[in-house]
Amino acid sequence: MKLSFEVLETLDAIDRAGTFAGAAEWLHRVPSALSYQVQKLETDLGVALFDRSGRRARFTHAGRVLVEEGRRLLQRAEELERKAKRVHRGWEPELRICIDEILPLDAMWAFIREFYEMNMDTRLHLSREALAGTWDALVNRRADIVVGAAGDLPPMHNLVARPIGSMKHVFAVSPGHPLAQHQEPLTLETISRYRCAIVGDTSKEPDSRSGANAIARHSITLPTLDSQLSAQIEGLAVGVLPECVAAAPIEQGRLIEKTVSGLPPATHYYLAWREDEGGPAMRWWIERLDRPDLMSHLIARDQVLA
């Protein structure tokens, strides 16, 4: 083969520097060595790569094609080197991270940026689930790591689940809703007479039910936490919201918090993964996210970004 990566790097340097002398300085070589290398290539290929009729040699059309196509080969070679190193170190080709709907996705960008700066070429696949669907994603291998899973731990012999904090909840209604004027504390029986807004459980298990759905005779199922908040502000339904989500609408008078007897005041959340699986990419994420105050940390970061 007449072409080599070394000669392609030489042509690339000449194009970027604009002169043989500039390329030689860039490559820490003497200009005569570059000239000899290029002339030999032209002889071997039987193709003129430079037009030397003017004061400065310029690439011919064939030379320009060789430079541009050669650049792609050089980039591919660099990618191949990185891939070989990554495989040697055992980095996964893909990592799937499921983030519960309760958590702000924007707060994850800083972690993702830091991960990509390592240039390990592991593809990240982020997904969203709600309620039992977050655990379901781990159990059924739709995710390698789940962030913000809540409720009872599933029966998995290789499950690792670390507490990452809790979140207070408030029961809220619009000022025009009949429950707004109702005497407190409200009972679960009283609440069950009205339409309740819930985020749809994304679990594939047919028996999975949210706590809100369990007490409601009538409900409206919505795709996201934002849509649930909007439905409650509009007075279309009542429901339980994270305190951090309901705080601003309550302060603005668009929602009213009501005390409910028998309703758990907070939910505990977990970071979870399979103990016997994963490589360096998974360990990197676990090291960053395994902290008992992660929930409050992500929520506070999201509020700063907002």
C-alpha cells in the first residue's frame, strides 16, 4: 500500500499550516523531509498532489481530495485507538440510566457533561419512568441504573439499593375546588369522592398502583408531573404533589394546601443497580450519585438553573 497514516498526517499538517515550513515546525521535522515524503508519494501514485507553478505550492484537485478523505481516515483511526483502549479497560459500549419522573432531568446535565469529557465513547441512554415503572425498568433490564426509585424494593437477589433522600408531599387543590373550603383535616374517604390527578404508572406489571390511585374512586391519569400540576391548578382534579413542585403555586395563590389524615407525609427514594453487573462506566455514575442527599441536591441544582 502506497498510502500510510504518516503521509496523511503530513498532508493534513501542510493544509492546516499553509506551508511546508509551517507544517514541518508543527510536526517537529525539517521541511526537506516533508518535501521528499510528498514527492515520493506523488511518484508512487503517479498523481500530482501540488501545483508548483506559483510562488507557493498549492494542492491540486486530487491533492485536495486526498487531504479531505485522509482526514476522515485519521479521525477513524483515532476513534479505533480510543475504542481499543476502552475495551482494554472494560468500559461498556452503552449504559442505560432510568430517572424517575419525580426528578428534574435538567439537573443531570452537569454529570453528563463531566462523563463525556472523559472521551470513553460509552453511549448513554436516558429514559423516564414513573412510580413502580422505575423499579420495573431495572427488573426487566430496560435500565442498568435507576435514580429516584420509590416504594417497596422488588424481590431481586442481586439488587443494590442505596437511600438518596426523601421528599415531602402536600395535598393541594385549586381555590375554586369544593375541598378548598372543607374543614381540615380531610379524610381519605372525603378525598375519594373527588377526581384525583395521578401520573401514569409506567410499570409493565398490571397490578402496580400508585398510592393516590388506590384511594381515588375517580381519577385522571396524566403523562408527567407538570401535567398533573396544571390539571390541579385548573381545578380539574385534586392530588398529592411534591412539596418543591407545589410550593410556588401555593405561594402565588393558585393552589391551596390541605391537611389530610392518614396520608404519608414523605416518600423515600433510592439509587439502585444490579450488584453482579456493570463496568467502569456504571461505577463512575454510582460514585457520583450515591449520596444520601442526592434528591435535595438535584432539586436545589434545578432551582438554580431555573
